[in-house]
Amino acid sequence: MGVSIETWRARIGSFSQLRSKDKFKSPAICISLGHGVGSAIVRIVLLCSLLIVCGDVESNPGPPPKTRATAAEPGDQSQELGEIKSLITDLKQNIDVKFETLNTKLDDLKNNLEARVEEVATEQTRLAEAQHECISKVEAIDRRVDVLENQSRRDNLIFSGIPEAEDGKETWEDCERKVKDVITNKMEIPNADAIQFERVHRLNTKAYPRPMIMKFSKFKERETVLRSSKKLKGSNMYINEDFSPRVRSVRFKLRRTVPEASKARWKKRLHSL
């Protein structure tokens, strides 16, 4: 501005308030520092002039602007897009690799499961065959045991309807004596006293009088007594053969289902069991 800073500093304190009719008497700058708006404006202009004269003060940039998204340069956008595409490509490759690994593991698992299923099916078939074989063997054993049991009962006859002592206390001799008495008097078998029994006793049943089971020493004598049992018809006494529980159940069902006309034919078959 043509005036050095030292000159300005020397003149700062020499200002005087001028009246409206006063004029500057020298070329030096004299400013009236009066009251009012004009005085304030003069002070501001003076202060700004002093700051500018100092030379080391920058202009006030003002308040910082609001943050705004800075537009990227075209080159930066291309670089960022390239990086994003590269990341997407890498991610896709990783996903493809993981899916491929997962599919491989699933295929292996599927193959293992199919092999296990085949093994289980084979084992199940083998077990079913073994079970069928065991059932067949058990049934064969049951039939064999049933045959053996019936053979062991071949010498037996069951005598029902013979009066029982009121106190239920009867020895084997008492039972044998009562049986021989019925055989001699009711069935009229000659030489009944000569018939020999291995044992005669009553069965443990709820029926009263309880039936007696007779085990003959000789099968021929047993057959003689069985053939003569028809003479007991009309009385409360009767004689039956001794069979295993299975045969008795089968014979009972057959008696209920076979018609009267074919009883004779089935009777032969029943005796063959």
C-alpha cells in the first residue's frame, strides 16, 4: 500500500476524533474513531488493512463445508471396478472349489451308504434264511418230540368216571383194585386179575371224580381193554387213549369240524396219529 508496517505502528496511537466539518490536514491517514455504525466499519477496515500489511496472514477460508462425496476420477473408478471384479472372480473360484469338494465327499458318502445298504440287505437275507432254517428245525424237533411223547404214551389209557374217595386219599393199590373191578364186572374181560399195570393213579385235574391213567406192562393187554371199552356205553365211565397235548388239540378240532358221515373214515386217521 506504499506505507511500511513500522510507519503504521507509529501512527496507530495518533488518531483523533474529527468533527464532521474537520478535514485531514496532512497526507497521513487520519480516521475518526467516533461512535455509531460508521465508526465500527472504520475500525474493521483498519484492522483488515493492518493484517494484510503484515504479510504473514492468509485469507479466512470460512467455515469448513459439509462433507460431500468426492467424485472419483475415471481412472480411479476403473481401478476400483477391476479390483471388485477380481474379488468376485476369486470368491466364485473358491465357492466352486468348495462345492466340488463337497460334491466329492457327498458322492463318497453315497457310495459308502449304498455299499452298507447292500451289506445290510445281504445280511438280512442271510438272517432270514437262517431264521427260516431254525424255525424249520424247531418245528421238526417239536414233531419229533411229539412223536416220542406219543410213543411213550402208547401203553397208557385214561379211565374216566370211576368213583373217587371222598377224602381224595387213594394209593396206587386202591386205584389198581378199582380199575380191575370195573374191567372184570363192567367190561367182562376174562382173566382180568392177570392184567399187569406198571402204575395206576389219578390225574391232577379239576374234574371230579378225577380220571385215572393206567400204564400197562404189555401193549396187547392195553389193546384188549381198549377194544372192550364199548361195553361201557350207557354208563358214566369211558376210556380214552393217552396222547400228547398237540394231538389232543388236533383231534378235538377234527371232532368239531368233521361231519357225521365221515367220522368212521377220520377215526382210522385219528388212530394213526
